[in-house]
Amino acid sequence: MTREAGRPPVALTIAGSDPSGGAGIQADLKTFTALGVYGATIITALTAQSTRGVTAILSIPQEFIEQQIETLAADLRVSAVKTGMLGDRATVLTVVRALQRHDFGPVVVDPVMVATSGDVLLAPDAIDSVRYELIPRANLITPNLHEAAKLLDEGVATDVAGMESQGRRLLALGAKAVLIKGGHGHSAEAVDVLIEPGRITHHSAPRIATGNTHGTGCTLSAAITACLATGETDLAVAVGKGKVFISAALEAGKDLKIGDGRGPVDHLYKIKHHRD
């Protein structure tokens, strides 16, 4: 895709706000910025949240979500989009209709269901809407082990073979590709498995000993979206770059003292240290 001079790639995130800055819209914007992509946002929910957990959620009215989308779509040329916390069935369906109306480029769906703290972020009656309405619109879905199991009504995969098997069944729901994230596993290597029609690739990195894991899922999916926004067409390459980014952000952030709970990764390590 050829862009006009002076027009940077635009990545759009449709997600909830995290006032602690570690996850959600805030994590996505930091990641987009660190990777040289202009970030735009549609806010689906407000949360009262810290590194210790979520104490309240306020859903944005559907009419206002639609107004955000239509106003932005009339002005910005979006190169790739990701969805994060959608919260309830009505919001999922509002986003699905928007993706049908507008070409925002590749669609990355992070099916956010539960926060790192354990707080529920997707209403039970919205899961079918994610399965059968949103996932078929996706170029890539990025569930963690628990989200993959929930989407399939199965037990959590305990090894790579199980991840591959669940990934194939998730692919059958209509997504073009599935990335099952292994960060919640217990092996020495954190292995993510990318399942595409006719190709499976493994993306591994040493597991980092850190309690600062708030927003890791949001950050990885945002990094992949940023790569796609720059014109990368090979999903395995985009996922590989995203994996490198989140691993380095975890390493750089392991000694950060932000909050008294699960702290965030260091989204801006590339900017702070001028790393390529």
C-alpha cells in the first residue's frame, strides 16, 4: 500500500480505558507510539482500575460508540485496527456493524474476557457474539490459554500440541488466523502458537521472572497491529516482531515500581533507550 508523503500509518484501537495506564487504550497508544505508528482510539468502556484490580466498569452508550466511529472514519485513513475490551453484547455487535461498514485494514481481535487481576471484563452473554459475529471479521484473533478454552467450552491446553489443536478449532469459527498466547503457561519458554490455514509457526522467548505483567495481552496485540499498519502482510513476521517487543518490554519493566499490585510492562523502553 502506497501512502502519501506526510501521512504516517494509522492504527486504531477499539477498547476500554485503564486509568492506571498499563492496559487497554493507554497501553495500545504507548505501544503504537513506540513502534512509530500514529494511534487513534474508540473508547468502549471506562474502568475504575489500578494495578490491584478493577473496582467498577461504566459502559459507553452504543449511540456514542457509533458516533465516535463514524466521526473518525470520515476523517482518518486507518491502516489496521484492533479490538480489546468490549464488555457486553451490545458493544460487540456495534463494533461488528462498524467493521462491516468501514475498511479499517487488517482486523486484530484480542478477545479480552478477564483482566490480569482476575476481574471479569466480558459479560457471559457476549461470548457467543464474539464467537459467531466478531471472530469471523478478524484477520487474527489473539486469545490467551484461558480465553481460547472459554471460546471453545473446553479445558485449558497444557502443551503446545493442545494449543495447536484448539487453534485449529478456533480457526473453524471463521478467523483468518489464530494466535494462542502461552504467557499463562508454566514452562521455561513462553511459547505462542500461530495457526494459519496450511501453516503453524511457534514464537518462543525465555519466560521472564516478573510480577509486572499488567497489560501484556493488550500490548502484544497492539504491537502486531502496529506492524500490520506499516504494511507488513506476513502474519508470522508481524507476530514475531510483536513477540520481540513484548518480551523486551517485560524485561525492561521487571524492576519498575508502579503501584502496589501487578505493575505494567515498560511500553516505552524503545524510546527511552533509543532502541531499534
